[in-house]
Amino acid sequence: MEKTIGIIGFGRVGGSFALALRDRTWRVNVLTRFPDNTEGIRFFSKDDVEEFLEENDHFLITVMDSRIQEKAEWLSRFPVEGKVFLHMSGALPSSILKPLKSKGAHIGSLHPLQTFPERNPNLLKNIYFAFEGDEETERFARLLVQEVESSIFRINPEKKVLYHAAAVFASNFADAMWIIADMLMREVSDGDFRMMEPLVRTTLENALRMGPQKALTGPARRRDRITIEKHLRELKKYPQLEQIYDVITGFILKHFEEKGA
């Protein structure tokens, strides 16, 4: 039996899923304002929404968080009873799709714990997905996650914002730290961030192997206040970086003091 899916949005996440499922012989239909000529995917415009909904029983909503409720309200104007909708926001609960539920649809959310700088189906493989929703959407979510060879876990919808903040710390803020490191390296040498690749790789490998608590090194971890003060003095010419350094150092010192480590 042919597997069919309707994807609303064709950005980095929606596009990655569309390509991944197409490559696994799913029939992929995409509703988007920006169709292209991607082979093996059928594109629909908003004028074709009724046909799009008729063609599919299972849907992924992959638009920006700020547009999810608007999309749900719009789609609820059409027949959706018995259909299954998953949005892919990490911060919003499935209840944002309440307009669809009120019309008899099943709703849930499925968030890939991954960063997507581009459309790339390989980014969906061997990762974790956070799910919350009803029984019908869970079956659909588990099928999707299995298709892309990944794992799924349930999340408390009331804690999703905190979950998403954790992901921001792990990914976005880490990248921001590397931007700062690159800026400072360019300031003091003829090198750049690439020279820090061995340091970054070893840091990440140690955190994954030992856990971040045991892997952490550096002046704050060893309570080397003399070195910390030297760093802060040099960073005074960069007030924002000085503040960031001071806050993170303060967190490390307090965290390990409280643990008696």
C-alpha cells in the first residue's frame, strides 16, 4: 500500500522531510507559497487546498511558529474530520491546533531535536524526536520517525518551552560561542576558528563520552580566579563579551560549588 503525506511548508525542516520520504517511495504532496521543480514531489498552492486535503489523510505543519495557529484556523474551514495533523514546533504545544481538533481532526506535535541550516534529508537520520499528542497522531509520528531511522520520546506539553530552551543552549548558544571565539582569534592572530577545530572536537567528544559535568575544564572549573580576572580585564574593550564571560563564569563557579565538586 502506497504511503502518502501532505506537508504544509517547504522550508528547511519541511523540505528535509519531503525529500527523505520521497526517497523512501512515499507519495509526497506539499502545500506552499514557494513551489519549485523538485522531482518526485507534487506541489499545491493555497488555491488548491481542497484538493490537497482530499489527497492526504496525514499532514505535517512545518511553517514558522508564528504562523501555525493561523494555518490551523485556515485549514479548519475545510473538511478535516478524521485527518491527522502534526506540527513541528519545539516550543508550542499541540493544543495550538485546537481549531482542527474542534472539527474532528487528530492533533499532535513532533519536533526534531536537530539543527537545519539547509534542506537535507540526512539530518533526520539517527536523531531524537519529541512527541506529544493523542493516540492516533502517535501512531503516525512513530511511523515517520521509524522511516527516517530515528528515535522518539514523549514530552510534557506544559514543559515544551523549557525543552526548547535546552535545545537552544545545546546548539544555538554553542554556535554563538564559536562566533565569539572566531572574532577573538582573528583579532589576535592570522588564524581563525578553523584552528580551534581539534579543541572543539575534543570538547564535544569528551562531553558525549563522559557527560558535560565531568568533561568541563578551564579556569572557572579549577577556580583559577587570577586567570579569570586577567581575561575580564582584556575583555573590557568588548563590553558585551565581558558580560557574557562574567555570567557564564559565574554560573560555572556557583554550579560546582553547590555540588561540592
